Amino acid sequence: MNEEYQARLPLWEYVADCYEGAERVKYGPNAADYLPMSSLERDELYKRGVPFEASRYAFRRKIASYENFFRPTVDDVVGIMQRNPATVRFGAASDDESPREVRDLRDWGNRFNDGLAGLKSRLNFAQILFGRYGMLLDVVADPNGLRPSFCIVEYPAQKILDGMVDGAPNSQFGALRWALLDESTRKFDRARKVWSPVRRLRLLALDARNRYYTAVFEGDEAESQWRAFDLDRPDPARALYPTFKGRALDFIPFTVCNVDDLGIDRWPTPPYLDVARLAVENYVVDSWYKMGLYLHATPTLAVCNAARESNDVRLGGVVWPRGSGANPVTVSILETNGAGLAELRQAKGELKETLRYTSIRDLLDRSGANSSSDALRIRATSGTVAVASIDKTGARAIEEQLCFASRWAGATVEETCRRIYYEPDVSYVGAEFSMSAVVDLLKTNGETRTLSNRNIYTFLQKAAPGALPSFEDNEKQKEEDERKL
């Protein structure tokens, strides 16, 4: 597989485990990486042969707390991006300019049947957690092979194995030459009533005549079949040329969306990886802090030069030792001064303090009760500007899929560019308008007519969110008021 893919895969597993929480971090397959053993713990297990469950390491892992402040950071950022619905249009004057199959993507068009809103939510989540997501425009039909429709198939970052971008693109919709996707799944054996894993790879490619086709490699020989496959002259028995109402494509309708750009040849790291690492570091420090509390926080009674009268010695009781020799009996309490524990507690506090510079939750919610409104707005904006950039990149990816559908349905490049529009609402960056600025804009536009009525109304909706109906409803109300006059 691609070297970049091999380098990113451990990072994707890392952030996925940190997001899932304690069960994955403490007891998942990578648990030993998140909580390394000390040399003494390793010797106890592998040299002295102590059973794992009875080892000090197992006890330290059990009492440690994994505080998952990575999950709310991701959820908060994704939640901000879903705060306002995106604007989607399928025509310059009317959505009816695009065929029904293209417009259906707004409300359906994926295996969840939740339309573009659901797609945007999953895409943004993948951008924030992994930094990468793939979308393939496919054609599906009913059981009889009739009523073809478009469907956007989604691929997590771990499923996009490799690909190549041609230096000389053959269309205006991208220079992707081929892409290899992992579609491995499990199949149910009805006779034996068991599930078994099945290796499955899907190739998306252009042949020597620049025609788009797909090929599937399945089973234990999938890797070798892919290696031996001729990309330019595919085996007719394996290659499938997808069509929509008889139309084939001269480009691959696959979009790879990253953090701030598009392209299969871009391999970003997860954008909030540092927050995940802070959570794991805090988990490690907490394990030693809890272990220190267990070993040193309880005082130990030490009795010297005395015979043991009874095993029943309890905290809060009185010990009456009997001397055993010429040396006097001494009784004392052994306890640590707690300096090391205080240092560990301080280290935990410092790790959490670092989150103030990475977590958008701190930027938005913990700015301080005494901060001025301007200071709060500046701090909130500084935390959301980068989020808006990621949001716009995701919107570009979705718009590209809609453009692919328009082209496949028969529209020209010019028609597609004129009809298809998808734009996120990033007003959450904190832009606000004073009433005087609104009045000045209306007065200036009345003299110059720079903006249309619809654009002016959109501006007013931003200035007074929630106070105004839609533009169409407002126009109807104006007509009714004129009829009454």
C-alpha cells in the first residue's frame, strides 16, 4: 500500500481509540502502547512469571482514569459546523433546471437516506477526527434493474488505500487516474450459521481510452489479483463500465476531502491529534498518581523489638507490645511527606491547562465572567475561523459530487457550473452588525442598486437571526399588505 497510508494508519487508530473512550484506551488491542510498562513491571511479568491479572501493571491500569476530553472537543467542533443549514441550489432560476435524479440527492442519495444534511454531518466529523473522507458517486436501480438513481457511497479514511493523480487532467472535474478502496466485509454462512471475514478491494480507474470503469478483487488472492491487473487494458470479465441512462464517464466520480483541500494525493494528519495525545498523557500521569496514593497515602505502623501478640491490629486501635530482649520497644508511624504526589497532581493540572490553547470548548465557554463582549467575540472568532475553513472545504467536496451527478445526467460543464451551488453558512464565526451599519447599507443600496432584494434580505436575516421569515414568505406578506391598502 501507499507509504503515506501506512504512516497515517496508526494515527487514525490512535484518535479513533481516544474518541471511543476508556474501554478502547485501557483494554483495547493498543492498550499497552497507551500505558507503557515500567522496567520493574516488565520484569515482574516476563522474568518472575507473575500472572498478568495479579501484576502491579494490571492493578495500575485498573485504577487509572482516562478522562476523555478529546471526545467533547471533536463533538463541539462538529456541532458548530451543523449549527446553520447549508444553502443548496440546482438551478440559477429554479431547481427544476436539474433532473429529478440529481435533485433527489438533497433528501436521499446515500445508504442512510438522510440526504445532504446527513452527509455533511458525517463528512465534517471525519474531517475533524481523521482529517480525510471519501465519496463516490454511484448508480443504483430497483431489483428489476429499472429506475436508476444516484447514490453517494462514503469511504472512511482507513478505506482509501492508494491512488494516483495524472499530471494532465482529462476533464475539468479532476485529474484522478485511479484509486484503490477497501470494501472488506463479513459474510454469513447460512449452512454453518457463522460470520466470516471477506477481503474485498475495489478499483476505480480510467482505461487507455479514458473511459471510467470499476473492478473488484475478492478473496484471499485479492492483493495478488490487484498487482497483476492491467490498468490501461482491463480484463473484460472483471471490469465494469458504469452508465446512467446509457451515458458513460470520462472522469472518475470520486472525491477525497481532507482538512483544508481536496485530493487523493494529500495525506493530512488528524487536526486535533494533539488533544488526543494530551488525553493519553493525562491518563498515564493519573495512573502513577493513583498508584502513589495507594502505596503511600495510608500511614504504616512500625513496631520494633517486640513480640507479636495478635494478628488483630486495626486502624484506630491501641497496640500493647511486649518486649523481646534488652533493646527498648519502639512504636512509630511511617508516612511520606507527599511531595511526589503533589508534583504528580501539578503535572495533571498543567496538562489540562494546555487544553486552553487547543480546545475550542475552552475558547467558547470558559472565557471568563469578567471578559467584555468584544473580548469574548474575539476569542470565539479565533477558535472558529479555522473551523469555518474546514467547513468550506467539506462544502466544496459535496458540491463536486453534485457536479458529477449533473454531468452524468447529461448537463454540459457550463450548465453544471451555472446550476449547482452548495455553500455552508459560516456565520458562527461571530460576525455581528450594528443597526446603524444596517441603515447605512440600505440607504447606500437604494442609491446605487448594487445588491438585489434577495441579497439585501439575506443580510437582514444575518443582522437579526430568527426574527425574519424566509424571503418568499416576506414577499407574500408584502403582497397581502398591498392588497389590503
